[in-house]
Amino acid sequence: MPASPDKTITISHADPIEVSERTFDSIVPLDLDVAASRVATYRALADQISEIQGLRATMVDERNSTTGNNDVLEDTDNFNLSTSNSDMLKGIIQIKSLIPGVSFDISEVGEISGSNTVAGDFQTTTLASAGIGVGALESARDALSRAITGNQRDVYTTADLKLDVPNIKNDFTYSISIFDKELDKIIPVPNDNGIPPQPTNISIADVESVQDFVDKFNAQAATSTPMLSDYVQAVNINGNVVIQTLDDNFDVEFSGNLKGAVPFYLNEASGISNSHTAPTAVTSTIDTTGLNFPDTFTYTYSGSTGSNTITLTGVTDINDLATKLQADPNIDTVTTAAPNIAITFVDKTMDITASSLDNSAGDGPNADAGLPLTHTNGTTTSAINTATLTFPTTENFVFYYETADGTKSSVDIPAGTADGTAMAALIQADSNIATATFAAGTITITPTNQDYAFTSTTLISDAPTSLLPLDKNNDYSGRQGAGAEFIELVNTIDQTTTQSSLQLKLDTLGISDSAFGEFSVDSTGLITMKQDGAEFAIGQVSIALFNNTRGLNPSGDNLLAKTNESGEPIYNLNNDKTAKIEGKTLELSTADLSESLVNLMVFQRAFEANAKSITTSDQLLNTLINLKR
């Protein structure tokens, strides 16, 4: 364990928690109350591990491309933070070291129930190794900067994505504009590789749930060009879709473009109840005295509006005349009493029925629905007049329709309504609903009731033809760091040394807008911040060793630079076997008194030697001058 002795962690099983409803996203082979207690126990274990200085533990799920999610730890597994109850029930905990280059060992994992012990499994996914050079370690400044800044996150709730509606599969597209560090410019991802590159989209089809969206998003992101997965990833946090930057580009801003295609409904209706005027009976008598047979006759009679003429050819006698008159569909009865024929004419009832709606899907309000009407009695044609099709007002989904006069309108229908569901609807006529045209004159059917009710109405969900932009949830989106609007309120929030807890504490301190809190540095160089009795590791100062310290080049202000003579800096894990750092201590002098004293003696001897040389030279000059004299 880093900076701490070996430690054994024991967690007692949490008391049963009453679960009033199914909060698990899949069927579990346990009593739900027991399952909830196990989840609470595993979370408590992760919290206990996170209380060890320099460690962070989170609940994760495991999966790989070969075996999928099989609950077995394998070398090819990928682990992702998960707040799903069904994932946390598996008890997979990922432990990370907060201090670069610091390793820790797990000796044993087990679960004890009475006299029964079940051994757990563990594996090491990344070995800690010492780097070479300062760049191999995170500096305290970088660690603190990341803690304050955090990753950018765009958050979409189930309501934002319309994923809270049962029996509905939605389609989405997504792309981003992001700053590429290598290209040093903003580019669209994915794009067409053109000059300049134009944005393209990944498609996420037939989405049923948040987890389904996350899985399909990440799968499509890994196959796009450029790969969207090199910049962002989607995760499921507390049942929300969170699209966030990767850890290696946490400081980069991006602008996401998510569009959704929500299916709309078309309507199919058959049969309407109709009203009409009562039939009118008109009786007339024909006196056949003086008629010559055989002959051709015409008979004209009046109806409720206008008149009609019947032409009768080849009439041989009075009985033949009666037979041919009776054949007319608008004459009810014909009786003979020579020399007269009594004819009773009745306006026939026009039975109006509606065939299914003629649906043609369009974009939004351009979808139309025509209502053909036919009649079973009478002759010639019928046509619908101005009418409006209305539905009860509900919410969430819009049904588009078009009236016969070309007016386009829309109403709401219940969210999640299944295909084939019958609905009440009315045709409200503001004028005559139907017109029947006869050969001579027009009979207008005027309804006594202006409302025509469908007796059979069927909803048919149609493929979406348009994509609408979806806004992220501004209440939760933003930076993951201390100054962010979105704080990750998941199972890691009560883990005192996790980054999420650090963010929450930093936020309460107002560290992003004011002076820093109380910091301390231990003898290994570990920098911690303390508040309310809890310490948070935020970085470590590295200490370097050199093979030849005398070869270092003084560059002023107590700074030394490496040279070829000094050699490369050497770092040890956790600054082991190096100099110690004293926190809250003011450095007075870095001079080596013994070495300085030796140097002083050397300098003194050198000064004395130089002084004697000058004296000797002076004596020689005096001797030469005297000889010359």
C-alpha cells in the first residue's frame, strides 16, 4: 500500500434494505431486499478502500469483445464505472493509485457468511513503474488543475432523449467539433476528410434504453473516421447518458450535435356513423287511356330537390309499363288498376361509409391523411366537403393530419401508444358532409348532426423522416471539476479520496474563485489538502538523484540544471531512498559547511602562494636595477 502499512479491511454485511419496487434493470436471482443490501455492502467496501491514502476504489462492470460481460476477470477485459444496481450486485471493484508510479499489492479477497468462506478473485491491469525525467510524473500543479477543471460532460436524461416511453425505439445521429492537440485546430469529428473537412455523423438506431444508447454510441464511435472514440466516450451515470472527454484530453472543449428522430403516428380509420334527411314519399297516378302500344315513353318526377326523367322504350302494354317503372331504383312501388297506374316515388336513403384513411408520410406537418367517402345507394358520385379530424389532446407525441380543404394541423396522442390502438375521433363538418349528384338535378344530404364519429380507428407508427436537434440538460452538463455544474452524485461521492469527492470538497471551499485551502507536504513529497478532518491527495513532488551532483550547473535562484557531467536524473518509487521533504519549513541555506571550510583553506593557501610570488618578483627587479647602476 502506498505510504501506509499493510491493511486488512473487513465489512459487515449491511442490514436488509426494503425495496418497494424493482430498481434493478434486469431480473436478479435473489430477493430484492437482499440484493439491495449486497449492493450497499460492496459500495461500503469501495468506500473503505478509498479511505486509504493514495487509493481510489469504484464500482465497475467488465466486458470484452470476445466473451462479452461474463462476470469473470480476464486479461482482455475493459472496465467502466457503473452505477447500475445489476452491475454493482456483481461486486467488481476497481482500485487505482492516485500517486503516479506508486504500486500496491492485494494479498487476499474473500466473502464470509457464517462458517462459509468464498474466495474472491483479483488481477492487476496496469503495473506501476518509475519514469525517467520530470515529465514522467504528474506535477502538483497539473493534478490540481485537473481536479479543478475536470472533463467536459454533456448530459442527457431519459426525458431529453424520449427514452422514458415504452414500446418505442428511437434513432439518433451525433457529431462534435473539438480542438485537436496534434493538428492545433478545431475539427469536426467524424468528417469526410475533405479540405476543409465537413462534418459527418454516426448513427445510433433502434435505441430502447440509456444503456442501449451508450453501448451503440461507443461501438459506432470506434468505427467512424476519424474515430470519435479518440476524443469522447459515452457512459451511463445514474440512468443518464453522459458524453465526456477522455482523460488524456480533459482540458479540451467540444461542441456536441445530437439529433433525434422520434416516430410519429399515422391514422387508419374505417366506418363512420352518419345521419341524413328522412326519405320523402311522392305518389302520382298515370291515366293510360288513349295510350298506343307498343311505344316509347318518358316519365319525369320531382324529388326533394330537382326532378328526374325516366325513358321507357318498347312498352307493349300497361303491365309492361308498370314493370319498367318499377325497375327504376328511386321508385318505391307501382300498382296497376286499369286504366290507371299509381306510382309512389321515395327519396332513397344514402348510406355513407368511410374507407381507411389515405396516409402518405411526410416531414412533420406535411404528412397528409385523406378520407374517401362512398355511398351504397343512389347513383353517380359522392365527395367529402370541408371537415376537420380531431383527437383528444394528450402529450408527448404528435399526430399530423391534413383536412380535405388542404389545411394542415396537428394534435397530440398518448405517448407509447401501441400500433392498432383504437381511438375516439370526430369529423366536425362546417358545411354539408357529402354531396350526391344525379343525372337530373342534385340531391344534397344535409346531416341533422354535424358530428360524425369514427367507429373504428387504428394508429400506425410510421418511420421517422426528419431529425430534430436535442438540447443537452443544462442543469447537469458542464465541467466535472470543482467549478462545474454537474457533480457526479454516484456511489463514489462518499469515498473520501476519490476525485469526485475532491471535486465536491473543492466546490464547498470555493477553491476555483478564492485562495487555496490548507495544504501540507509529507516527507515523501505527497501533497494533500485538508478540510473537516479529511485529507485529499492531489499530487506529489518528485525528488531526483544524480550520479555527479558537482556536475550540475547553477542557474540562479537556488535552481540547478542537469549537464552531461551530472548525468540524467534518477527517480525512485514514492521518492524512496532519496532526500526527505520537510513541510512548513523555511529553507535558510543549502551550503555544505564542511565543503565550504575546505574551500576556504584552499583559497587561503592560494592567496599566500600568490603573495609570495609577487614578493619574489619585486626582489628580482630591485637586484637588476642595482646591477645596472
